[in-house]
Amino acid sequence: MSILHSALLNIRSEIKHILPTQPCALCGQMSRDGLWCAACDDALPYLDMPHCPACALPTPSGELCGHCLKHPPLFTRTVAAFGYAFPLDKLVQAMKYGEQLALAHAFADRLARRIPRDSLPDCVIPMPLHPAKLRERGYNQSLLLAAPIARTLDLELLPHACMRVRDTAPQSSLPWKARKKNMRNAFGCEVDLSGKRVVLVDDVLTTGASLNALAEAVRLRGAAEIEAWVVARTLPHRH
């Protein structure tokens, strides 16, 4: 270990000791590591296994999955920080439905760390909420994720480029086969994206119906390349 590296570690250790403690969002133990403690962070289901580059489902050696070979999504790459599994799912639900908005910044930080810096897109578009849903919830969790990511990576944020034109039923309330139909023509896009490389930001990717429908809207406005960045990817159940 170099002298400089050792000095940096010592500085970080000193800073950590003067940071205020707060209860870990998962175990409740007092922690200086942020919203959740280091031990709980180690237990989170980070998406570290090889996975399909298009949809982020696990594959043996990181190749395209069979579904994406047969039915390619309109987004060409997905970056996900976590698998949507316990206890990460509880944190996402607390952010989305429990007004634990500080979690969005923590998720954005973990997701931004996963983004390759050698081929960044031109702009960031959060998954929009229908105005009725936005009034009910009071915030758009996808915008809360997208804003710090765009700031960290120095990307243009387009928070109002797209809108949800139909107040669709919650995807989680529907069978998987009904979700694509539910999202048909659900989005519109008001800005010219000709030739742009666009990234769509959302909290959880399950069937991909919502992101695919939004990708269709931005493609119709000229987007040349579309990626999806999500906090978590729903994974197949293991028996």
C-alpha cells in the first residue's frame, strides 16, 4: 500500500468518526455509513452476476437472453444496481410509497457508480407519472433518482420531455401478460430528440412494458439510441 493510499484511508476514517450517527434503515443499529450500515450494505442483493446486457436478467456468461434475442426491447442496454429482492425491495417500497425520499439519493449514488463513463448518453429522462398520480403521491420517485444521477455524470436532465397521457392501472396490480397492453400508447414526448442518445430512469424493471412504451415514445421523436437505468431488476424466482 502506497503512503498516499494509506493517508487517504486515514483521512476517510477520521471523517467517518466525525459524521453524525443515524439509525440504519434496515437493522436500526446506529451507523455513520449513511442511510444503511456497512453490514446491511454487504447483505443487499447487488446485481453482480453475469446478465443480459439488454434487459439485465441473469445469463450464464453475460450473453443476450433468449427473450431479448426473440423480442428485442426498444432500449439496447439496461444498467441495474440491484436485484429486486429482500431487503432491497423494502427500501424501494419505502421510497416509493412511504415518502422516505432520502433513499432516492442513496439509490442514485449506487446506480451512478455502475454507469460506464466511456460512453455516456446525451440526456436523461425520468419515467413520468400521470398528473393525477403525481398529485396523489406528491412526488415522482423516478425524477428524484434521475436528477442526482444527471448531476453526478454531468448529463442534461429533461424532466418534462415526456408525459404519461393515460392514467394506467398500476403495473404491479396486473398479470404479466396484461402489462404490455396496459402501457400501450401511455406516453407522449414533446421534444425533438433527433440523433440523441437517451437514457430512461426508473426504479424497478419487471417485464419492461413501461420502459418499452416510453422508449417507443422517445424513438418516435428521433432518439438514436435508448438505454434504461434502474435501481433494481426483478429476478426469476428460484425454487
